[in-house]
Amino acid sequence: MLNGVTGAAEVPTVAVNSSRIGDLEFENQDLPVIFTWIMGNADGILGVAGFDDQRIDVDFKKDRVSVLASSGRRPHYSL
């Protein structure tokens, strides 16, 4: 069962030998096949499952998403 912001559905999975996102490398995972109507017609998604020791930074001004190793400290935000 895949649960998203705009809905939920039973979806097939595909076996992935390895994938790399930023500094992270994942091996031997069964990942869901995403149908665009489930995720508000997005081309893809980045979920947070498996990012236990990582930090995800989203910079909307620079149109950039970074996945980095976490220092374990809360980030400092300035407005």
C-alpha cells in the first residue's frame, strides 16, 4: 500500500539492485511503482523512508534538493 498526500493505492513494486541519491547509496530494495495520479501528477517523489541518519535540504530559491549525512544537530534557520 502506497500512501501519499493526495491518496493511497496498492501499487506494484520493482526490485532495484542499487541506487544513489547524493551521498547515500541503497542496495537491494523493492521500490513502489508510482502512478502520477496518486501523487498529484508529479513526475516522481522523494520519500523519507530509509533516511534515518541523513538530512534533506530543500532550497526553493535555487531549485535544489540535497541529501547529506546528518550531524545530529538541528539546523539553524534565519528568515
